[in-house]
Amino acid sequence: MSTPSPITDSIKQQLLAQFCEEHDNAISILDADLHYLSVNRAFEVMVGYNSEFLLNRPLGVYATEFLSLRDGTVLNDMIGDLRSTGLYANNVSIANRYGQTLNCYVTYRQMTIDDQVYFIGMFRDISALVKDKEKLTHLLNFDPLTGLPKRKVFLSQANHLLLDNSSEIFIVRFNINRYRTLASSIGLTQGNNLIIEFVERVNDIKLKHLKFFAHFGSDDFVLLFDGCHKSQVSHQLDRLMQVCQQPFIVDCCSKDQLINAYHRDEIVDFNGLVDNSSFKKINIYLQLSIGISHYPKNDNQLIGLLTKAEKALQYVRESKVDDICWYHADLDRFISDSLQLEAELRVAIQKCQFVPYYQPKVNLSTGEIIGFEALVRWQHPTRGLLKPCHFIDAIIKYKLSFELFCQMAVQITKHLQAWENLGFHKNICINADAMEFSHTDFYNFLSDLFSKKLINPTQLNIEITESSLMLGHANVKKQLEQLKTLGVGLALDDFGTGYSSLSYLQEYPFDIIKIDKSFILKMVNSRTQQAIVKAILDLAIALDMVVIAEGIETEQQRDLLLNMGCLYGQGYCFSPPIPYLSATRMLTEQINFR
Ligand code: C2E
Ligand code: MG
Ligand code: MG
């Protein structure tokens, strides 16, 4: 094998020169006075001038026309560094002949040959890197869906504003009512589209005095108004509310989705279907809940103002009294009361403070007690006996319904057994919120109760209100069907008060309809209400269902119902809900309500 002949200096120089000439990076050689001596092809392309123009001209000449203050500073730094240290290395963005901004990593280094000073510079294009970085920064700081600034950006920019400001500032936090429920029924994509369109509409109305519009995620938005008065903000918020007066049109892929959405909320306009035949589009009306805080009245720190606006928003969501709330100190008490209620409810569950009261269900023609409805009462350690209106919403909100159901069911079982031992075979209705069925242990809990033969499934009816079905918890239908397989009876409570009473009857496997007391109350003086009750009774007969009238307060109401063919009822006319011992006495004394 022959050894390769050593490379000559001349060949080496030629190779390097050619390499530099063809290199992808822009390369330039400057003399001691920082004038161009040589540039490669890539340099010419980058700056937009050929070498004839550049040679003997000073460093940066190609950009002089476009030099911004910042570019000028970069060039001066470069010249200064080269003169003092002979070295320069930095990421710079420079303008070329056409005014384009170039992002480059630039290195210049001094070299001396035969006592002559030269500077060799290389420019590496880092535009793609810079773009990626910009994209990342944008993603981190702006919501990808709406393009609005996120919390971090809002905090830093609003903080600056607060520091430099002597005028009034208003922080507005707002949510779209029941957005999560809605989004879960129409699907993620449609939910996102709804948010995008909503934000576009808000941007289009150009709210006056608005300094920031930020998106903290999901349906959580923040506005900051600056340099205006309360009345002006109120006016702008009215305009914001008006954005929701026009319906949002949403595609519904399947009939099920549509029915789901329809069940859940009054905000879905069934009549407004754009395409009736294929069930493709629905009109959705959004409603907002708004909480506002004021600088400097409520706080002088941004975090404090945001928290206070959030408290006001929480008040709107929980009290449901109004759509808008301006923060005031009493709200702190409201929030702490609601926290205290949660803590007390958890203790009440632990210490079994919930007891069933029993209201007799009566055969209207014979006056005989056919069974009872169990209605929960809270034996509160300091506030006495509380009715459900004081705590049932909180039970649902804090997801304690299943625990409450178990506590009630255990006591009811004992009472049914005790009555059985006395020779009274009765059945009991227990109220349940649809959320309870979603609990993984609900079915097992009940089947356990029956398999131990503690009670017979036919002795238990479960009452579910229309309003709880309207929240559209997933799988309710499947869960109700499972319960039916256990032999439990199902009653639709407060029938007629919801929006789609009839469709519930068709969709879910109910055995009993409980006519809401509002119909019974108005029935005596209103032929319309009578006609409704009659129609419900006819429907029940046709569907082979039992009807129980709620809230019978007078004998006149009872007789009217009997004449219309209603066999069963309950109400103060017979008895209010009473404790277990009183109910037992009622049975042993064989009370008859005729
Ligand atoms: P509901 O199931 O429709 O019960 C009927 C309500 O009407 C009861 O109120 C009862 O005391 C009242 N009432 C009975 N007869 C008359 C009458 O003649 N006139 C009038 N004006 N009212 C009458 P209560 O006990 O305050 O219960 C209110 C609601 O709380 C119940 O309505 C039910 O939806 C819910 N609830 C009660 N117990 C429970 C429970 O254990 N779990 C769940 N999830 N909800 C319950
Ligand atoms: Mg009930
Ligand atoms: Mg009812």
C-alpha cells in the first residue's frame, strides 16, 4: 500500500479558501480598521450586497439605512469589543439591505499574520431557533384557544399598571354559567368553539376603558378597567352581557347529544333548531356570572383585588340572586359561613346527625296509610332541627349525597324492620339526588342491603326530582335500569316542574309519578291546573303508572283529586312529616284519615 503524499501549503490554502467560499454560514474578513476585505457568497446573500460594494467599506455598512436604535447599539458594541479585546460573540438580530431582520449567532475573532491584523467573522442563521423560542414564549404566556394573555402575563402587566396608577381600577372576574356541564354534553370541540366565538364577540364590541382582557383557563375570564368610574364600568358590563343575548349556534353530532344538552339546561333552544330533520344545529344562550373589585377601595394589591373579585363571583354563583356582585366586606362572612357549613356537614355525616322524618302516604278513598315518604332532617347541635332547604344544596355541592343516602337508608331499614315486627308491612319512599347514582358504590350498597334480607326491595321506592335529572349526570339511565333489576320502585318527584317532564317518563323506567304540590295548590281555583292534573292522571293510567299527589292541604283538594281518579296522596291535610316514634304511634293507633 502506497503512503499518501503530504498536502502542500498551497493546496491546503486553496481547499480552505474554497471551503469558506462555499460554506452555508456567512463569513467575512475585515482589516485592522474594520473594513471588509473579503466576504463569501452566503454573506452576500445574507446582507443583500455583493462583494464589489462591500470591499473597503466599514463593518455594518449594509444596514446603515435601516439601523434602529437597538441595531445601532449592537454594532457599536461589536466595534467596541473588537477594538478592545479582539473578540465578539453574541446572538444578534440585524437588518439587511431590504430591511429584513436577521437573527444570527455572530462570532468575530482577531488574527495576526505577518504583523497584519485581521478579523474573521462568521454568522450562523438562528431564525428557526428564535421562531421556536417565540412560539414557546407565546404558548406559555397566551391561551392557545383564544390568544388572550394568561394569568402570568396579566399579573405582571396589571401589577405595573397598579404601581404607576393614581386613578381608579376595576377588576372583573367572570364565568359562563354551567359551562362545564354544557361542554360535557356538546363535546370538547364544540365547547372550545363556543369559547372562541364568545371571545371574538367580546373583542368585537370594544369595551371602553378596558386595559386587559385575560383568560385564566376554561371559562374563567378577567377584565381590567382603568381610568373610569363605577357607572361607566356598569355600562360596559351591560354591553358584555348583551353579547350573550344572541344565540350561539352549535353543531350537535348525534341526537343523543342534543337530547343530553336539552335536558340539562334552559339555555338550549329546542325550537331554534336550524335543521329539524337531522338534529344538527342547536341555539345556545349563554349567561354570565360576574364579580368585581375596586382599587383603591377594596385593596391596593393586585392579588387582593383578584381574590376579592373572585369572592364576589363566588357569591353570584352560590346565591343565584343576581348576575353581578360588587365586592363588599360582608362577602367575607358569606364565604366563611359557606366554609363553616361544609365543615359542619362533614361532622354531621360522621356523627349521624341526619334523621328521617316520615310523612304518611294515604289512600285517598279509604284514608288508610299505605306507606311513608322519608324526608331528611338535620339535628344541628346548636341551630335545632333543620329542614332540607337549609343544607341539601350544600350536600350536593360538597358531594356528600351518597353518604347522606346511606345514613338515611340504614335508619329507614331499622324502622321498617321494627314496623314489620309489629305486624305493619309498609313501604317507604326515599329521596335521592341523581348524583348519588353516579357513586360507584350506590348499587352495591343497595344490593347488599337486600341480599342480607334486612328489607324487601319492594318496600323501598326511590324518588328522583326532575331538577336533578336535568343536570344530566352520565349513565343515570343505565344506573336506574340496574336498580330496577333489584326490584326497587322508582318515582319521578315534583312532576311537571321541569322542562321535559314527558321525555323523562319516556326515557327512564319510572313506576310512580308524584304530581308537584304547586299544581295541587292552584287546582281548586284554576280550571287550567285541573286540566293539567287530569291529563297527568290519564297519562299515568295509559302508561300503567301509579300517581301520588303531593301537598294536599285541604279536604276540598282531596275530594277533587279523588273525583278525577287520583288514588293516593300526601300533605298537611293528613299529616306533616313526623319523627319515627310518632309515625309508629300512628300505625299502632290505626289512625285513619277519612
Ligand atoms: P319533596 O321530596 O318533594 O318533599 C315534599 C316536600 O313538601 C317536603 O318538604 C314536605 O315537608 C313538604 N310538604 C309535604 N306536605 C306538604 C303540604 O301539604 N304543603 C306544603 N306546602 N308542603 C308540604 P321538605 O321536607 O322540606 O323537603 C324538601 C325537599 O328536600 C324534598 O322535596 C326533597 O326533594 C328534598 N329532600 C328531602 N329529604 C331528602 C333526602 O333525604 N335526600 C335528598 N337528596 N333530598 C331530600
Ligand atoms: Mg320527594
Ligand atoms: Mg316533591
